[in-house]
Amino acid sequence: MHKRDITDLEACRNIWTRLVSVKNISDLWDFRFCFQKHYHCDPYFIVLEDHHGIAAMVPLSYVNHLDMYVFFPGETWNQKTWIERTPIYLRKPHFLHEALDACPERTYLRYMEMDRDPYIVDLGIDEIGYVFYPSQVDYDLQGFSKRFHNKKYKEIMKVIRSFADAGSVFHYNRLDDFNILVDMSLQRYGSHSYLDDGRFREGFRELIFFLHQKGWLRMVSLEIMGKTVAVDVGATYMGTYTVFLGGTDPDYMGVAKVMNMHHLEWACREKMNKVDFLCGDFHWKKLWHLDQEPLYQYITFPLDSGKVIHPDIPLEIFSMSEVLTHA
């Protein structure tokens, strides 16, 4: 097995588009490049070859100020990456051993999706991904309601009806509402918000324009009496509806329930294959009985080295985090 390192960005793009089988929207090079343009991390793609050709490819970036290798494009916040389910190309599954062994020292890979037993390659659980499969409830929220105790579901619906009675209106793909989302997130979480980092904020703004241009954007804004009180950013791709980011007005307690149910209802009506609410246990995801899918991590150095920090604070990724307090 021969190892080859690729550090030229255009060469990395070529091999990514050649080898990566797109399963998730974030598997698209253009999705990742939205963040590369603002983080400017050095790409470092590892390619393993034998006499049959390319056996494996691991797409990494070097984060200089952390002296650490992570999945491309290196969109770190508080020393952790954000994009989930990054693919490692393997011609055959057993090449995973060689691919991981080829990673340099100080490698920290997160949110790995495994289609084989992760313990065979000594991977630890990183975080839990929370998803919803509409087909499991026959694309009917009545079926979904059976996951709840009757009293709890009635309480949720009561809150949702109260906003409907207040004259709430949904709007879609109003791109300027991203600024409202940013303001709400910063007002509520300050420096603990991803959007406090200008690189992430502008990378995500770039992503919104890309998704809108492709017709994949589903940006949902909730307006009450002329005031926008919640904004969520999602996308649809290959039958999967992914909710990436959001913010809510702290003066409107419970509005996150309205947004949650709206996403689920729309996914059932449109007969989506899957709704991905991403990782991050904001408590509401368990309370809403979403399906849990573990994602895995690979680390080549001790996390207590002072370079990687796991803060015990809730990070504002989704508007639905409000349910942590008000579910």
C-alpha cells in the first residue's frame, strides 16, 4: 500500500468529486467549499493506493492554530468541527484500518457514520444524531403522536394552537431573515453561539445562497403580528430534509414547539425519507421521541492535551433548543 498526500485545493476537489459517493447534502464539494472560503484551512487529503488503484481516501484539513488535523474543510468552533457524517472513501470496507492508521498525529475526526461494527476499528461514540423517518408513522402525525403520553402531546398542541390563534404566519426562503436569525442567536447565547464566529457566520451565509440557487433551501420564518420570532434554515436533498440552524426570539416562549411540529408535518406531507435534526442533545429531541443514531469519533491524541475542549454548555445550533427549557 502506497500513501500519497494531496495538499493542492484543486487536486483535492478533483479527487473528492471523483471518489465520494454522495449520500448526504454535506457530501457535496460545493457545500464544503462555502466554509473553506472563509476558514482557509490547508487541505490535506490522504490517498492510499495499491496495484489495483486507489484503495482509500481520507479528506482532512490542517487547523494551524490548533495544530490539529480534522475533516475537510476544518470549520472548527471552540476547537470542534460542525459538519456531520463526513465520508471516507473505501474501495473495500476492511481498508478502514489502513485509512485511519495513515492519519497523522494529532488527528481528531468527528461525527463518523459507520455501516459496519465501529468497535472493530476501536472507534468511540462521539454524539447521538437525532432523526425522524416519516414512513415509520405512515406519513401521518397521528401516528407520530402515539409516541407520546397523551397528556404531553396535548400540552404541545395547546402551545402550538396558541401561536396560531395569535395570527402566526410562515414565510419561506426570505434570505434577509438570516440576519434576524443571527441577531436572535447572539442575543440569547452571545459568545457561546456558533454565529459569534464571523467565519462560520459568513460561511453559512454563503451556504444559504448556494442552497437557494440550487433550489434545495428550505428557510422557514415564523411571523406574529408583523414581527419575525423564529427562523430555521434547512435543506432538502435526495429525500432527506436536514434542519441545520436556527434562532428564536426569547420573548416568545414555546415558539420552538411550533417550528418543530411544522418541520415534522411538512416532512410527512411531502413524504420525505428522513428528517435529520443533527447531533446535540438539547433534551427536547428525546422528549419528542426522535430516533437515535450514534456517530463515532477517531482521536490519535489525548483530549486532555489542552488543545481540544468539550464545554459542558448548550451550544445554539438549532432554534429547537428552546424546548430544553419549555418542553
